[in-house]
Amino acid sequence: MTTSSTNHTERLEALLKEGRVLKPSEEFRRQANAGDPAIYERAAKDPEAFWAEEAKRLDWFEPWKKVLEWTVPWAKWFTGGKLNAAYNCVDRHAASSRRNKAALIWEGEPGDSRVLTFGMLEREVNRCANALKSLGVRRGDRVAIYLGMTPELPIALLACAKIGAPHSVVFGGFSAESLRERINDAKAKVLITADGAWRRGSVVPLKASADLALEGTPTIEHVLVVERIGQAANAAMKPGRDVRWRELVDSSSPFCEPEPMDAEDMLYILYTSGTTGKPKGVVHTTAGYLVGVAATHHYIFDVKENDVYWCTADIGWVTGHSYIVYGPLANGTTSLMYEGSPDFPDRGRFWSIVEKYGVNILYTAPTAIRTFMRWGTDWPAKHDLSSLRVLGTVGEPINPEAWMWYNENIGRGRCPVVDTWWQTETGMILITPLPGLTATKPGSATKPFPGIAAEVLDEKGQPVGPGAGGYLTLTRPWPAMFRTIYGDPDRYVEQYWSSYSGKYFTGDGAKVDEDGYFWLLGRVDDVMNVAGHRISTYEVESALVDHPFVAEAAVIGRKDDVKGQAIAAFVTLKESSPSADTLKQELKQHVAQKIGPIARPDDIYFTSELPKTRSAKIMRRLLRDIAEGRVLGDTTTLADPAVISKLKRQYEEKGNSE
Ligand code: PRX
């Protein structure tokens, strides 16, 4: 593990100066879903009883027999229970007084919109479920989904859940190659995609990428194609393989019995970047996941029956899975989804959506908040944001200034801000304030959710004292935890459960202050967090060395005021390479093509050598010092200290790439 200790020290120092505390209002507490502080004690005393109580939020076809079976690191929750996630998210609401309540409000980027009530959503999900069946999908078969943010995306997820086919969603911003890798790892039978997606007024050619990916995916038998863009050329259909959503789904029966699933049956796979090797297929199962996301959504966002709740994430990431689709819909909440970018057609788009639909709860990312700060207060000031009641943030550490800006300019000082820490692997929010109960400190995710146990440890596994930095671990299982890495249980054990015996290692640095508040410091491994997207340095390096002119590459995440981190690559070229200057753009483009535009390096530096230890390990820590303009840290372990001094000189002379 390489640590970015210098970065962490800087954040720690800044945070230690942060003394503001915002007390929750008594008025909010009185009406809050979690208004009684005893919830913490009750859950700590008997976590299993706490989760058993929360499990009553769901409808079960057969009750569970045991809350938890735990043989480190293998967890089984609610064993013996049978249920269906789609039934819980849709059918049971459609059969209740919520039938005509909006389940999904969708806002398209060009300005079109669609509202689906629970009754309508039930019919659409059933049609899609029957269409998948007619394409040969059976319980247990994996379905890959590569779509933009249109209603067909949650419909497809729920249709898979309805028939017991685990879905594997691939974010629409990933490349053909990334899609192919994920399809092959999951051995998916069917792919659901679209002719394209709208992004900032232009078309993301999903079907063209999918066609490229499908040149090397032997398990895919059929492709279901949504027509979003309506440009025939973008949706060339391959006879026998491709079928249009409009033709197959729309003509399928709107009735479909839910498949009774075991509590521990797989609900989905979602790939995420690790420190080494290929992306990991994080496996989530049915009952524990649904209980976890429903309970956290209920308490943390304080959702009421008639609220409009908006999580701005893309369903291609775990935030969208848990807090656009499964959590809110399990709770019968109206969940809003927006297709496009926050600056289309102008920088007021988010605020005009809040005003248009009377959004009550807004959940977004620090990188978005920092972007809004840069755009200025005039944009939100132009809109009526008085409907807002709770504000959430997720995805990366939030700096106190951004937190305060959000609180003042969006919440207008009235709305509790919940900074929620969690991961693809954790499935649900684990460290967060409870609005109405928790006094907040800007920049701190505050405390573990009731029933969750977290500890900050040093290298040797000893708890660190208040105020000191260390490694964040979770010391007790929780229902929505991932169960394994798809097809690679050894990696599950090694990567997450081997650093500290019996404890889950998060890969994050943190400190706990005197009040027991957690302050997240960022990743301590080689995973970058770029605009809230998790990208491994290893993947970007692999993409670079795949280019014929590149001999070696070292990639680091350097500090960036808006994106949190930006990608900087240090590259050595083969001797036969053409002039370096013309290559920068080409290499950036190459990475975007290999992984996806989100992984495109911001800076590329050419160097004749990379700084290495005597055992030939690249010292990224020193590269980070260079890229962030700091004095070099300890260089004594370098094989040749002259390499780094030369690189630093060169860097300072040339400045920051182009
Ligand atoms: O480093 C932490 C950061 O995002 C990582 C998880 O990324 P991913 O699996 O893509 O899931 C993102 C959305 C749940 C974590 O290891 N992270 C997430 N939320 C926070 C955070 N860092 C600080 N504060 C947060 N609130």
C-alpha cells in the first residue's frame, strides 16, 4: 500500500482549524424520521435486533429464520427469507393507495419529461421482464445494461430483479473496451443499450460503442436497443441479434409474476476500480441490501410521503443503484432522475429543476458543489429553492468551504446537510449525520449510522487516539455489505479482510476527533477520486503503456480545486518515438478510448526515467510532490536520487503540460 500521506497531512491540518458546529433545530427534530437519539444506543446494544426491526419495511414471501450468519469474512443476512426486490420497489406500492403516485419523475436533457406512477412503472417493468424472458433470460442469467439516464434504465434494473436475473450496469461514459471486459467477466447473456444518450447537447454513441464491444463477447445472445436519439444511423441493427425496445418491450404482456428469491440470491454485480488488475465485480445480494438501503434512505434523508427526492448521480454508479432506484422505491418515494449535464442549456439547470418539481431533498457530490461555487451565487439565487428541506453530499471528502456554500446558498441556512460516506462495496451509507439529531461540523461525515461500528487504526491495527490520522475499518458486518468479488473470492478476502484480522479495510484514511466525529481524508491506496469517479492509477497506466510509443508510465491523482483530484501521468517513451510534444494529445485520447473519457489524463509529463526504489517500485509519493508543487519528501530509498531532482527541475522549467 502506498500512502498519500502528504495530502492527508494537509487536509488534516486544514480540518483541525475547522471549529464550526451547527446545531440541529428542535423544530426539525420534532418531525424527523429519526428524532430520538436512543436509536443509536438501541442499535449498538443489539444490532441484529435493530436490523430485524428494519427488515419489516419489506414484504416477504417467506419470513427469514436467522438475522445474521457470520463467519468472517462471509456474511449471510436474513437467511431462509424469500422476497423479490422489484415486488418491494414497485408491485406492492402499485397495489396500494400509492398506485397513482409518481414513482419516477424523469427530466430529459433537451427539456422533454416523463412521469411514471407506481402503477405505470409496474406495467413497464413487467413488459421489460417478459421481453427479457422471450430473449432467453432465465433466473440467475446476467444481463448487462449500458444506457444513459432515461426511464428505461431503472425499468431494466427492476425487470431483471423481477425475474431473478442479476444485472450488471456499465456506466455510459465507459469505452467499448471497458464494456467488453465487464460483459465477459460477468458472462452476460443479453445487453440492453440505446442508440445514444444526450450529454451537454451532443450525442454519446452508446450503440456504436456497444457494437465494437460485442465483437469480442461470446456470451451475448441478444441486444435490446432503446431509441433515445432517433437517428437511424446510430442504431444499425444486427439481424437475429438486435431487437428494438419499442418493438419487443412495448408489445410484451404487462403482467409478470415476481420470482421468489432467496435472501442471499445475487441482485446485481457492479464493477469498480481496485488498486491492481482488472475492475472488480462487486456482488450485492437481495434481502440485506434492500433492508440496508431502505432504512438508510428513510432516516438519513428524512423522506416523507409526499416528498420529491432527487439524487443527481448516474445509475451507472452505486449511488444511483442504492439511492435513485432501490432505496427510494422500496420506500415508495417519488424519485427524480435527470438525464444530462448541470450546465445545459445554462448553469441554472439544477435549480430550475428544483423549482419546476418542488424538490424537497437533494443529494449530490462535492465536485458539483465546487463547480456551482465557481459559477457564482446568481444562478441559484434566480430560482425558488424554498421547497428544499434536506441536502446531501457523497462521493469524496467535502471541504468545509464547499459545505458552507451549499448550506448557505442552496439550503439558505434552513436545511440540514448530510455528508454521507460509503462505497460501492458497502452498498449503503455507513457514516453520516441524522438530520435533526446530529450536530454537524462542515467537512465531517460525523458518526457511523446506528448499528454500524467503525474504527480508525494505525499500521499495526491499534486504534489511534483522537485527532490522529489512520486507516478506516469497519468492525461489524452490516446488511448491505457486498458478499464477494464476482468469480474471485480470494481477492475479496485478500483485499478487504487481510490487513486487519476480522475487520473490513475501506482503503480510506480518516481521523476521529474528541467528539467521536469522523473526518475522511481520502484514499490511502492507488485509487484516485476524480470528480467523484473512482479510477485506479493502475488502469490508466495500463492504458498508456498499451500505446506503441510508451515504454513506462506512472499515474497519480494530484489535487484539483474542482474535481478533488486530477490525473497526472509521467511517461517514458520508447527511443523510436516521434517528437514528444505532438504526442500529448494522442496519449490523452488513447486513454479516453481505452477506458472512457472520465479517465482522460489532465497532464502528461515526459521524462527519461521514473523515480524508483532499489526494488524497482515507482515512488508515486514523490511524483505527487512534484505535481502539487511541494518540496520533495524523503528520497533516501530511491535507487538514484538524481532522477527525481532532474524531473522536478524539468517540471518547473516547462510548467504544466500544455
Ligand atoms: O474514498 C471514499 C470516497 O469514495 C470512495 C468510494 O467510491 P465509490 O465506490 O465509487 O462510491 C462512491 C459513492 C458511494 C470511498 O472509499 N467517498 C465516498 N463518500 C465520501 C467519500 N470520501 C469522503 N467523504 C464522503 N462522504
